[in-house]
Amino acid sequence: MEPTKKNILNPNKWVQLHADYLFNYTISRINNHDLAKDLVQETFFAGLKAKDNFKGLASERTWLISILKRKIIDYYRKINSTKGKAEVKMNFYTDGEREGEWIEERVPTNWDNEAEKSIENEELNHALNECIDKLPEKYASVFKMKTLQHFETEEICKELDITASNLWVIIHRARTQLRRCMEDNWFKI
């Protein structure tokens, strides 16, 4: 049996060989030119810091993509967490009884029943997350990657070592279980 060829890292050529590919990968998921450039740069820095951990089993580009994926996931986690939201104060009204500063994320867009809608959305989001947490681990991973993080089928299959048809069966089963869970825990309230 032939020994497995180990790949090596060449950080001096990363920008030349991989920057465009990593940028295009990122921009398709983030849709913000400056942020995409920042995430690619962070990926290169993280790669330099972790280069001693590279085992050579994957190609250099595959290894960098795996770092970049985590950077993208961290970005979405940060913007979707309450801790990650900046408190930007702005003047909504400058005179009258509603005068004052508002935290930007709390500025009402409509004075009607916005509070009720917000509470309902939070409750729905909470119920959905609880249902996702109840899925088997593999179902939850595949569902999140495909539906929430918009990974390509090929990427998910490669990362989780499953076939495309297996992926779609898992997606179908996850959705069926989520629908049942939501019917039991949300729609019957």
C-alpha cells in the first residue's frame, strides 16, 4: 500500500492562489464587499496562527475554506445574538412628548401593535429553536447548514461525508419532524 501524500502549506502564496476564490465564496454568503474582504483577511490570519495544526490530509484551499466557514458562522452568530448588536442611539423625534434618543434596534417603525408582533416573533423563534434542538444531531446539522446558512449541497455532502440523495432524505425528515413539533408546541397555543 502506498503512503498517503501529505499536503503542505505555503502561506507566502495564499493571497495569490486563494484570495479570489475565498472572496467569491464569502461574497455569495455575506453580500457585503468590505465585510467579505475582512473575513478573508481574518481567515489568512487564523490560518497563520493555526498552521502548526495543519496535518496535510486536506488541500491547502480546503483547509482555508474550513477556517473561512467558521468565520462566516461566527459572523452570523454575532449579528443574531443580542450581545453582538451595537447599541447605536439616534434621535427619533426632536420635539413633542416622544422627544428623546432611542437605541437604534428598538426604534419603532410603526406605532401600532409592533410590540405584540415582536413578542410573537420572539416566541415563534424560541419555539422553532427548541424544535430544531430536539432533532437528531445529524438532522439538525444538515437542516441548519442547508436552510439557515445556505451552504451548497455539494459542500454539505463533502463536509458530512454523505450523498446528495441522503442529504435530501435527511432534509425531508427534519422538516417533517419540525412541522410536527411546531404543530404540537406553537400552533396549538
